[in-house]
Amino acid sequence: DTAVSQTPKYLVTQMGNDKSIKCEQNLGHDTMYWYKQDSKKFLKIMFSYNNKELIINETVPNRFSPKSPDKAHLNLHINSLELGDSAVYFCASSQDSLAGGRNGELFFGEGSRLTVL
Amino acid sequence: QKEVEQNSGPLSVPEGAIASLNCTYSDRGSQSFFWYRQYSGKSPELIMFIYSNGDKEDGRFTAQLNKASQYVSLLIRDSQPSDSATYLCALKGTLNDYKLSFGAGTTVTVRA
């Protein structure tokens, strides 16, 4: 049973379209994250929610809108997709709001590879 | 996001050798440091964390931290082909930091 699952795993779409990625965790964690990994493997935090409350909102275009209906789910909606949005988007979770606490352990999903043409 | 620098590699080592990976950081106040491993096409997973200056060993892995010089390194002893992956250095400003800041990773290839 996958701990952090994301859907879809692959998205290929045209510029200007809107797309959503869904994430679910069954670990009972309180905090969930969205990270973006570009082609150079640089992993950058975008958002974090703790018990449905937004606690991290990095400098991300407002075309990106996260939603957390409950603490086990965190979705990401992207409007008006651009070429530069092409990346792998990782969802992650941790037990507490402090980025994995002492151990710094985030549990990542398998990633959603977005390609914008 | 705190700046974390890593040599992107690829670092190629023969099987059985020691792979040495380095990471430097810009924020002198950073307190806790982590190494994640990411296999190609897979998600990152935590393999080591270190807070105190000096060495920390876990199996074939040794993390080394030098806060005065602002670097943290990872040694992989007796490298195996299964160690071929990208290794991501990450840090938190304090133990109570909300964010993990990652470097771009070093790709390691172990030659059989």
C-alpha cells in the first residue's frame, strides 16, 4: 500500500491549458508539501500545509494554487500552463510541521512529470 | 530558500572504492543537515542526518560536518552498483525550521 501517492504520474499538455495533480498520504502525517524538481534535479519547495492550514507559500506564480481538503490530501492546480512549468512535481509528507523534525525525514510520492508543449 | 551547492557530477567510481560527495552552504546559521538518495526516475529518500561537527557513521555511509568551513560531506565506502544514484544534500536553518532546502544533487555512478 503506497504511503504517498500522486496522480497522474505523467501529464503532457499544451501551453495555456489548466491541469491538476492530486496527492494522498496514508501515513497519518499532519504536514504535506509540494516540491518542484527541474531538469537539473534542483528540488525546490513550493507549498506546505499543516492540518489543512497553509504554512509555506514560496515565491510561486499565482497560477499555482494548492488545496488541502483534509490533512491526508493535498492537490495542486496550475492555470495557464507555460513551457517553464515543465518539471517533476513531488508531493511529500512529514509527521510534524517542522520539515520532518529532528530527522528531517520527508516521505515523497513517486512524482508527477509534467511536460508542457 | 537557503543556498546549498553541490558538484553535479557525474562522479564515477569503481566498485569497492570510496565515493566522496561534498556540499557547501551559504547560511552560517544552518544547524541540521541531511543526505537524500534519489534513484533515476524515483523519489528522494533520507539516508543520513547530522547536526554536530565531526563524523557520523551508518553502515557504509559516513556523513562529515564542518560548520566553521560550512561544508558537509558524504562518504560511501565499498561502493556498490546499487549505490548509483543522485545524492541530494539538504539543510534546515534550525531544528524548528519549516523548510528543508535542497541542493541540486551529485550523480554517482559505480562501475562494476
